[in-house]
Amino acid sequence: MVIAVFGIFGVLVIRGIELLGLQLSYDSPYAIALGLFGFGAIVVVVGYLQVIWSLAGVVVVIESSWGFAPLRRSKNLIQGMRKVSLSLLLFFEFFVSLLVWSSSSTAADMGGTADGWKSWAFVVQTVVSSAFVTLFMLHYLAAHTVLYMYCKAYHGDLAWEIAEEFSTEYVFLPFDGEKVPHLVSVVVP
């Protein structure tokens, strides 16, 4: 949606310049600089939105909310943890991008659409690459779920839930029959 808004704005600016009767050369250094500036603005805005809304999917599932409420909740939870969210985003996107790029370049080396689609090497390489991308995405989801719990604990939301659940009971592990019972405690910095 954000990219579509930037795209429509760019088209309107170009058409406005042409309507004014000015010549626009796409090979000029000014047009290239303007295009690079627009691309950089898109990267910054989309990156910022990905960081502050990174917990929205987890909020939808765990808190059973929908619409704009998970986006607001994600923004509130991620305050103070933006660097962690950005680190997760960059880490997983780097490795997924690297895997997709390497698999697409080897697919092009295997013959592309000619006989490459029918070779077993191409099929095995595609299945293995897809499996690894799926594993990275699963770990990405698990990391964001852990980040959600950490953000709740950081903001003090989790301590009350744990205290409420375990306030009357001790937590025994199955193999701790004769040992001292363990208490659950949350320390909020």
C-alpha cells in the first residue's frame, strides 16, 4: 500500500511536469538522482513500518484482535525494542534473500526455461531451497513470538498474568518429586 502511494505520487509528479510543458529526460543525472531519492524514501518508510508493525501478526493470533488494533498494539509494544526488531528483520531478510538469490542464479545456470525445468537437479535444488526458506520463515515467526513475550514483560504486562496464574500454586517439574518446588518470577528492569 505504501509503495502504491509512492508510485502514484511519482506518476502524478512526472505527469504534472509534462503538463507544464517542461521536457523531462530520463537519462539526465537529475532524473536519476530523483529516482534514487524516491527509492531511498520508499526503503526508509517501508523499513520503519516493518519494524514498528513487526508484532502485529503475533498480536492478532494471541490477543484475538483485528483491524488497526494489532498495528497500534504492535507499535506500543515495540517501543524501546526497535533495535531488536530491526536486527531480527535484517538478519532473517539477509539470509532469505541470499538463499533466494543463490537458488535463482543456479536455476538460470541450469538452462532456465528450456530443459532446466525437466531436470532432476533443478527440481531437487528448488525443493531444498524452498525447504530452507520455509525453515527461515518459521524461525522468523518464532523469534517474533519470543520478542512479543519479551516486550510484554518489558512493559510490565506479563508479570501480572504470571502472578495471576501461579499465585496459589507451586510449579513442580515431573522429575522433581522430592526436590524443592520452583517459583516463577519475572524481573522487569
